[in-house]
Amino acid sequence: MSNFIELKKIDQADEPVTVEAVLDLNPADLEHDDIESVSDAKIVVIGSKGAGAGEYLLQGRFEFKAAISCARCLEPVPFANASEFAVTFRPHPSAVAADDPEVEIEEGDLDVEYYSEPQVALERLAGEQIELALPMRIVCAESCQGLCPRCGANRNREECGCEPEPVDDRLQALSALRDKLKNEEK
Ligand SMILES: [Zn+2]
Ligand SMILES: [Zn+2]
């Protein structure tokens, strides 16, 4: 079940509308494949009217904890972050003036988003903050040895005794070719 901030309520109120929620976020709904779990996801959103027609400003704070797989050994690494955001929501052009070719979505304006329904899911705002917070890859330690490519053993915990990976045949063929060309140049 999603939690929403109702944009109509912002119109009806004389002062900004505050919505607070603890979100139950499913890692499968997030864009990152290496998120194992998300916990303590708390969001506060303060909604107020924006300057333009149908425009709303949603400001707030989001914090969460997560377990992220180590990019090398896949063990869960704890991660926590808190961030503040301010996003302007405008009516989606297709909802306002479908036939008006003059209306265009401005690309690249990160702090402007569009709504089609008069409500914004808090999970959407939270998901964006998680995306911004997570680095491209996380390792449990700089010294992490990763998994053995042959037997899959976690090399931080055990010596599996496998031979190191042989050089890829195709790479060998390439370097042979390179040597051959070099010799021909002489
Ligand atoms: Zn690791
Ligand atoms: Zn091994």
C-alpha cells in the first residue's frame, strides 16, 4: 500500500500540509539490484502551493537504513543516510493540454517533476532519495578479497586453494596477434 500526499489538500489548507510516514519499501521496486533490504525508512513531507498554476512545492527529509551487497564478496554491508529535498511538481503537460504543442517538458531540470494524478506517492520521493544517496558500488572493506571465480568461496574467510584464473583464450590470441604484428613491423 502506498502513502500519498494529496495535492488537493494543499489547495484547501491555508498553511503548508505536513505528512509523515514510516515506509515499507520493497528492494525489488528500487532501481539498484544490490539492495538486499531497506529498514527505518522515515519521510516527512511539507507541501505548499508553488508560484505557477497547479504547481506545488514538496520539501522534506528522508532517512533510511539498508543492507547493500558488497560488490566483490556479496556479503551485506550496512548503509544509512539522511537527506533533504525540495521538488516542484507541475501538472503533466499531457494532462493539461494534450493538443497544445507549445507545452514541452523541460528536460534536465532535476528539481521539477510532473504529476498526472492529484497526489504524489511518498515511496516515489523516497526512491529518488535512495538513488541519490547510494554510491555506484559498495565494498565491505577496501581489502575485500571477493569470491573465488572458480569455486565461489569467500576468499575473506577461506583459502580455497584453487589455481588462479587462466588468462582468457581470446586475450591470449589477441596478444599473440599483437606480437606477430610487432615482429612484422621490424
Ligand atoms: Zn566484500
Ligand atoms: Zn576457489
